[in-house]
Amino acid sequence: MFSNNRILISRIFALVFLLIFLFSKPALENTAWEAILFLFGLILVGIATAGRLWCGLYISGRKNSQLVIHGPSLFNLY
């Protein structure tokens, strides 16, 4: 059931999240915590973006010539 309707379910969740986001009041207003949490979020987004780019670059050079069964690693273990 889920696999057949996953796009519809994803859109419903996105709509519910958007409505909650639009009609809720912020818990923290103009405080130092707001700035700290915002910067922490930016750092996490930056790390996730760098990881996604690293994986994409690792796979892109190999995907047409070989089966990629291992992802990028900081250490060459294989």
C-alpha cells in the first residue's frame, strides 16, 4: 500500500507540515538561543550538503563503468 501511494502520502505530510509552520507562533523570539539554533542548523545543513556532494562525485565517475557497492570513505578499507 505504501509503495503504491508514497508520492501522495509525501505530499500530504508536506502540506500538513507547511500548515503547521504557517499557523504556529515561534517559541523563541529574538533571543540568543534563536541565533545559536539557527547557526547550528546552518552548520548541519552545510555538513549534509558536503556529504551529498562527496557521494555524488564519488559515484559519478564510476557508475557507467562498474557496479558501485561501497560508498566513499575517509579510509581506504578495501
